[in-house]
Amino acid sequence: MIGSLWLVITILLVIASLITKQVPLFLVSLLFFMAGGLARLWNRYSLNRVEYRRHLSTNRVFFGEEVQMEVEVSNRKPLPLPWLQVDDEIPEEVTLLKGGITQSYLSTHQVLSNLFSIGWYHKVKRHYSLRCLQRGYFTFGPAKMSSGDVFGFFRRYQEIDLLDHLMVYPKIVPLKELGIPSKQPSGEIRTRNHIFQDPVLTLGIRDYHFGDSLKRIDWKSTARTSRLQTKIFEPTTTIDMGIFLDVCTVKPPFWGVVSDLMELAIVTAASMANEALSEGYLVGLYVNQNHPDSVELIRIPPGRHPDQLKHILEALAPIQPIDTMPIAGLVVSESRNLPWGSTLVVITAVPTEALLSVLFQMKRVGRKVVLITIGGKEPINIDGLTTYHVRDDISWGKMETLNLAAGR
């Protein structure tokens, strides 16, 4: 307020001193003018060559882990700053273990305020610990700096478009904690050493025998030899698993989301992928939701590369409760790209009639299907279909105390 009226007050003091012929009052007005001018000049250059930096110790963490955040302010000029305030936006999903925060005008953020006093060519660092108790992909920033003169007459603001990102992977727990037998993560497949013929690995050809599938006939060799020839495939112990995650938690035509059920479904998918990969399976993930950066559905083909679990967790972390297509349609479309010996694991909180019809149809034609239902205290009895049930009587808050599964 004083800063905006500084010149007006100075002129009034000068006029009053001339009218009353008071020399001390004139000196006061002159002193006030000089102080105001100095304060205005100080304010003008207060934020020049001031740098703000935020650094996270890592940009990817597991659920429940801590992240160290360092903030640094540098004053690279000969003008000291008696006060400098920095308001930094941090996501409300992370827990600040030390320091004061206030609610931001952004509904998903909170404000971390820091007040510094910095000399010329000086640097100040502060450290904070953040605990990550919610999976997701979070943004830190932007920040806003404010400073001014030593008297507090003027204030200057500057926006800092500095953004940092943090990905928190979903929690991984032992399958037995979810009520799924850890030795049977793929339902009917009792052991990963089961041998079947891989249609991709061809050893050679032989004469056709009665009962051979027509799909195995090598038509080029048949035309060359004038006799039906059948392909011989190499036996393999590799088993594929496709995990299909349904993000819908309320039965249509109703709208809404049950957050605990969705988080429990994501935990189940992450834990299943972790267990299956540790057992040597080729694991893929399919979600009935578009990827955040494209219009394509979230799909990760089966693989067992060392980074496969990382790719799956990165796909699960930013999932939102918005389904792009029914899970039944996703199972039908994507199962065509999976080898016949694969196991289809479907995780859903709303097993609709359309989904059950699709799974029974695949079961009848010889596909290996496992249904995992989320929520409710009692499992759904479905004759002829391998099912597991993850109860929701353990609240999501208590899930935080469960131990992480080994091999993450």
C-alpha cells in the first residue's frame, strides 16, 4: 500500500513543509523520497539473476518408499535479498514428512512455502523427505517467487515454469495375501514345465498322418512333393500369460467409481505379473483404457525381458477410472494375438454377463481362462470356470502394511 502511494506521500510532505516553512519536515520528505527511490530501485532488480532449482532423488519409486527433494536458491548478483519467498506446487498425493504446506488453488496440489534471506552471490539449499503412499504419475511445479525492497514498500513476483515428474508404481504384495494360491498363478497350468509345440519354432516336415491339423500342412512342400506334408514344431516349456485389467468398478448403465476396488484390482494385476515373471512366464498386460499419451489402448505384448515388469508397472501407475471399451470386447480382440497355449487372466470388479459369456466361449474352444473377481466378501461360484476372489474386507489403508512381494 505504501509502495503504491510513495510518490504521492512524498509530494504531500514537500507541500506541507513549504506551507508551514518547516525545515525538519522538508528534510523528512527528502529522506522519504530517497528511501522510496532506493526501495523502488531495489525492488526492480530484486529477482534479476535469481535462480530456483528443484531436484528429486529419483523419478520412479515403489509404493511406500521415500523420495528426497532438494530445493536450491541462488542469488547471482551483488544486490542482497533480505527476504525471498518461494511458493512451490507439489502433488497432494505425496506426504511431506517435514515442513509446512497449504492448500493450492489447484485441486490436486498443495503449496510448499519457503522464506529465504540471501546475501550477494549466495546459495541456499533445503531438503525435504516425501513418502509415496499412492500410485500415480505426479507433477511438481510450477513455482512462484516474490521479493522486494528491504523496507517492504514494494513487492515483485515471478513465475517459474520448472516441472518435475514422479512415477509411483502400484503396490506389489504376495498373491497369498490376496487369496490367490501362489503356486497356481495361471489356473489350470499346474507347472511352467508343461511341454507343448510352439508354432513359431519349426523343426522340419513329415508326411501327413490321419488326424493332423490342416493348419499344420506345409502347402509349398506338398506342391513340390505331390504328397501332403505336415510341419514339425519344436517342443517348448515357454508359457504366455495375458493379464486383462478392467478399470470399471460400477456395473453399467450406472456411472461412478469405487476407488478402493480399482486400487485393489491394480494391486492384483501388478502382483500377478510380478509372480508370473518370477516363475519364468512370458507376461503381457491389456487394459480397457487409452494410454495417457495416445489414443491407443494400453497393451504390452507378452515377454520376460528384465525390464518387462518395469514396463507393466509404468503402464499401471497412471491408470484412471475411465474405461474406453468393455472388458469383454478387449478380451475378444486381444486374445487373437496370443498363442493358443496362453493363459488369459481377467481381473474385474464387475463380472458382467457379456464377459462371462466370452470367457465360457473361449473355455469351450480350448483356451485357458482364469477369472479374478475383486470386491465383496463372498466369491462368485461359476461352474466350469477357474475363478479366484480378492476380498475387499481389508481396507486399502491396511494394504499399506503388507510386505512387498519378493523379486520386484
